[in-house]
Amino acid sequence: MTNSIQEFEEAEVFFVIGSNTTEQHPMIATRVIEAVRKKNAKLIVADPREIKLAKLATLHLKHRIGSDVALLNGLMHIILEEGWEAKDFIKARTENFEQLKGIVAKYTPEKVTKITGVDRDSLRKAAEIYAKAKRSMIVYAMGITQHIAGTDNVKSCANLAMLTGHVGHPSTGVNPLRGQNNVQGACDMGALPNVYSGYQPVTDPKAKEVFAKEWGVSDLNGKVGLTLTEMIDGAERGDIKALYIMGENPLVSNPDARHVARALRKLDLLVVQDIFFTETGRLAHVVLPAASFAEKMGTYTNTERRVQLSREAIPPLEGTLPDWKIICEVCSRAGYPMNYNSPIDILDEINRVTPSYAGITYGRLKHSWGLSWPCPNEDHPGTPFLHKDKFARGAGAFDAREYIPPAEPPDEEYPFTLITGRVGFQFHTGTMTRKASILEREAPNAVLEMNPRDARRLKLIDGGTVAVESRRGEVHLPVAVTSDIPETVVFSTFHYSEKNINELTVCAIDPVAKIPEFTCAVSIRRI
Amino acid sequence: MKRLKKDNVVSFLKEMNKKEKVFCPQSVDGRDLMFMPLEEGVYTGNIGKTTISAKTVLFPQTEEILSFTEKSISKTIDASKTLLFGIRPCEMKAIQFVDQFMTRDNFIDPHYQSRREKVTTIAIACHEPPSDTCFCVDAGGMPYLENGYDVQLFDAGDYYMALSGSEHGEEILANKYFEKGDEEDKERLEEIKNKALHSQKNSPGMQKAIEILRENKPDEAFWEGLADRCINCGGCVYVCPTCTCFNVYDLPSQGGHIRCRSWDACVHAGFTRETSGHNPRPTQGSRLARRHEHKLKFDIVNFKESGCVGCGRCSDTCPVGLGAIEIIQELNAL
């Protein structure tokens, strides 16, 4: 997020696109809800489904699935035509504006209405509300990123914010909501194939030198590694022989689950490290039982880039170890003695080799509610919002993108579009939440949400069972009839391994980020 | 009437702690004020208003109620002598309310009752409201107690004035830390009471809200409109001093199983969903209606008093303004 969570309280306009905020980021949603209720903030929700937040929205744009680039370009087209763009900001802080102008010029309201299904008046109203306010915030989540055009979607959000000067100040910016307590931290720490901690490229000789020196080795491999989706493909091809998976359950969370199972079975060695015995763990040659959050100390970096200390509440259960200790043991046995005494030692190292984390020391975290990076030294107060006077790269580069249609559009054989997501009471593949009785009681099974008109056409009643079939598999689910979802679109969740919706989803990936699209075409028949 | 110097409170509590477990409002590192076992150096004398009420002591968030194997079953009773120091009058009222509920129709909850019997209460009257959301007077209560306590303390600056409300209270007042007061203490006490009664500014209008509910004025749209902003976290229920609904489940334990109960919340769909899948409270709006009708309508039918004591904890906790105060205000606006 370019802003901090607290800044939501002072925003004048929220443009929420591809985020079911109430279910997935409830504590952020409450700030949106309260800003709307108490301070008359305006709320624009762009989502094909009538999600809970949409019920409070000033304007709900039900754009077609995967038409985000067209929608965003369309808004920018109107903004430029009306002269609502931030001319001074564009001049002082951005570059490549002509490229943007050239592309968005093509996205006339007529064209955009045709692609997105959003009428001209709503487009104009949304553009006006967003552009004219002083403090407008873009809020997005996986509904923007999980597309073959995921990178294009993100760039288009950034283009819109720069075009209107809605970034670099309090309560206005671009806010991707991170879905797990430490997914920001995992990325920050270089759990990515191409960077060390603090996003220092593995290909940069200077960065390599710093880390080689810190770790006492003569040289480090400067080759960019593989992403998760590429690893699974590599395993199926036989190029990847061994996988070591920590705290992830790709057999249930990745698209095209049958393909994942085939790939994992081909491995010579599969190691799974988790706090519970997961579906993926059942395919493993070696399972390493890890300790839970309550049984270890360490730091988490949340969605607002805030690093917070977490303390050990109870000692690890017998037979388990905190992840950091398991990694140290494995490394040591593999010939590289790794001898950290505690997570404090590890944080000290992070401080030494990660400029954005240099000032986020144990001594400071111990006595605070955490610090947001960048925090370059111990006197620095941390950074609540990013890009204050200049962008990280200097000038903000516009990079307008063209709309591309989704990878697997519906057709005669598979006439429905299946989208997947989560509900508030379950988390991800349910490894943890399905073991909590009240959470499981609230959301005990997967259902297929369907529009009443579709249900009538298929002669289905609420609760009736259907076979949902895609090019990759078939899953049987009870139907939940709701007008919250548009016609020819169906929705289900991926929390339930016994009805694994990801056996249906498609692993078409974004060419840059390699993130999968999931959304796919399905057919539905009554059984 | 006696006096307890504030400087002597910790010494007194330490002495009591030798014989029974003392719980009092404490906050660790500036975090939420909670009822916790007395810890030297943590207790600061700040009584305030705890985030969660003292019900955590009598009715813990999670407790084992029985254990069983294939051959045997035994009730788990875990109660020891406990002193609750620093509970507020509204909480004492809530405990009295829960006492009725837990023993209704001679159906006695043995786990609650066994703890309750062993609890001594030292309440501290509110000479001024501990927070802006306090509305006990509006809710038909008072910032001090007429009965139900063992000892009640009144803040008189450097010391507390102490009244006993039971035989056990008399015994406590015999403790050396309680000193004799002077002639004017009686007058002083009336002054504090009077000032306390008039210091509460918050009056959302509960009696009128009760009338409005009795007349069935709020329709479905009213409740569904409020529900649009409910995030279904259950926070209002968990912090409520009179909410006692729980869920029961079994867990494996050494050589057998234990049955536990944990706090549950009526705002969750699964709370009322039946095995068939039918839910008599099918929407979030209907569940919010049930919750507030329960407190302000049906409790009055069953117990002759409302289930809301005006502590304001739900309003402190709800992140989207759906606590009792806001609901009462919304009802009043109908």
C-alpha cells in the first residue's frame, strides 16, 4: 500500500476495484464504512458481484470480468477529455504522458461500454467523483492481480492515480491489500525468484557482493529463479526434481489442481513444512512439522508495510520447531553451517543488508506498535505513505496498456464464467480455519453462487446439486441462488479440498508476474 | 463506614492474594485494560473500564466442562476462592442478571455457580463516568450500588470510603488496612453519590427505544440497513457483560476426550442454523434484530429488567457503530 491503514479514515473518495474488502480485509473495510457513514466519503465499487461493500456504495460499476484495463482506460479518457487531470503533477512528477494519451484516446465511452457493460453515465460519474476530489484512494486486491492482464491492470491503476495526482500525499494513493499477515514481509525478505531482501536484484553485482560478504561465501548465483507456477510446470516436465514447500498448500490453492498433483507426484523429492498435515503434505516424501505463530518469536510485515514484533506465547509443541530453526538445521546439514541464536540475530542481519529495513531494529520494535518501511536509520520515524516528493524511480512513468480479453472466455460448450474467491470465515485452503469449530460452522461447505435467472433456466432450486465442469475437471456443488451475482457468472470458494474448485480453474498466467488467472469457462448441469 | 487509603490498596490486595486469587483491572505495556490476576508492578490503581467485563472470571471464554473415556464420564469443576476488586456498578448489576439466568427454573449451571459461590466482590462506584460511552443512568441503573456487593468503595481523593453489603463484607472491613473515618464521611458520601448521578452526560434514550421495540416499529428494512455495515465479528457479544451464549465441542485429550464450551455469538449465522440447513434468522439484519430485541424486549418479559446495563462496551468495540448506544439512537430516530 502506498498509504497507511489509518489514512483511510480521512479519504474523501474510495475507488474499490477487485477487492471484496468486507470479507477479506474487514478491519480496512470498517474504516471505509465509517468514512462513508460519518464523513460522507464517496465510495465507488467496481466489481461484477454485488459484494457487501457495494450496498453502501455511491456508485457500483458491474464491469465484465477481466475488463479492468478497458474500464480504467475509459475513466482516464473521460478525465482527459474533461480536463480533470492534474496538469502540474503530470508536468513535475511524471514522464511518458504522450504514450498514455495516445492509448487512452482510443478508449471512448462507446468502446468501453461495449467491452465492460458499464453505461456511459456511470463511467462519467465515476471519473468525475474520483478525479475531482482531493483525497481519492484506489483500493484493490486479487480481483485486479489474478488475471493474464494482472500487470496491465496494476499499471492502469497507477496510471489513473498519477493522471489525477492522487498519490504522494496522506489519504490518497494506490492500495493493494495484502491477503495474509506476512505476505508483504515474505516479498520484502526476497522470497521471490529475482531479488534479495528489500528488492535488491540478484543480478546486481553490488547487491550480490553485499550478501556474499554477509553470508561468508565467495560468490552467489546471480541467476533469476522460477516462480511458483513455473516450478509446477517444470516439475511436470521433469525439469524440476525436488521441491521444498513451506506454509503453502498448492494442491488446493493453485489453479488446475489435477495438473499440480501430477506434477508433484513426478518429483524425486518433495518436502513440505507446515503446522498441520496438509493435502500437499500427503504427497510429500518428507514432512517437517513447524511451530505456529504463538509458539515462536519474530516479526511480521503487514499490508501497510508495518513491521511488528510477535512474541512466543507458549513453547513449541513436542516434535515441532519454529521455521527459522528448521531452516538452520537443514542448511547446516547440507554443508552450510547456519548459526543464528534467535530471531533477533536474524533481524540484526536484515538491518545490515536491507536499506529500507535498516532502522527497524529489535530495540525499537520491542517498545512500539511497529514501524513502516522505508526506515533507513534508527532515528527515522518510518514512512506512513510512499512517494511523497518523488517516486522510487524518480519520475513516475506512465505505461498505458491495451485491453486483452480473458484467457478462457465462455463459449457454447462452456457457457458460464467461473470466478473463485474466499469467504470471511475461512482462510485460503482452510488448513487452519477449518479446525476452528465456530468458523467451520459459519462456512461449512463450498457452494456455487448463481443468479436466479440462470437457476430458473437450468430448473434449479436453492440447495440443489449441480455438476460444474471445465476443460480440466468436474466438481459437484450445491447451488446458492443469489441476485448478488450477474447472469452467466458463477462463484465459488477454494477453501474446501473435498470439493476442490481449483480442479476446474485455468492456469493461464500473466507474462510478467506469472500470476495465474483462475477464472475459467464452465458448463453446469443438474444432477 | 470505613476508609481505605489508595496508598494501601496494593498492600491490602497482596495480603488478600495469599488466601484467594485476586483479579483487578490491569494493563500490560499500555494495552487494553483487562481483569487479570494481580501482578505487582502491573496494577497501577487505574480502575477505569475494562475492555471485556469481569464475566471472563465467572464464565471464561473457553472452559472444560467434562471429561470422558469409553468407560467413564466426570464433570469438571474448576473453582477457587476469588476476589474481584474494582468491578464497576454496571458490572455488578450484570453479574446479578447473569445469576438469575444461570439459575433460572432451578436449572443451575454448575460451572458458573461453583465459581460464583466462591467470589467476593469489591465494587468501586463511579464518581465520574469512566468513559464517554457509559450510560448506566439512562439504562435505568446508577453509578453506585444499593445492594449485591460484598464491599463498595467510593473514591474520595486520596482514599476510598468503604461500605459493606454482606456479612463477608463486614469481615473484609475488619482488615487492618480499613481505617475508621470521621463524622463527616456520611455527608461526604451523599455528596459523591449526588455528583456521580449528575456527571453522566450520555443519555441515548433507552426507555424510549424499549417502547419503540415493544410497538414493533422497526421493520425489516431498518435492521437490514444497519446490517449492511455489520462485519459479523461478534465483538459486541463477546464484550457484553450479560451475554452468556456458548458453543460446545469435544477435543481429544490424554487417554480420552474433554468437552469444552466457548463463547458464541448470536450475530453469527451458524448460531441459529438448524441441521436441515433452514435458518430461522436467515439474514444479518434478522440476527441484529434478534440480538437487540433479546436485550431490550424479551429480557424484560423474562426477568423484569433489560439485558443491557449501559456499560457501553459494545459501542467501544464495534468498529462500524453498531453498539447499543447507536442502535438505541437509531431506534429513537424512527
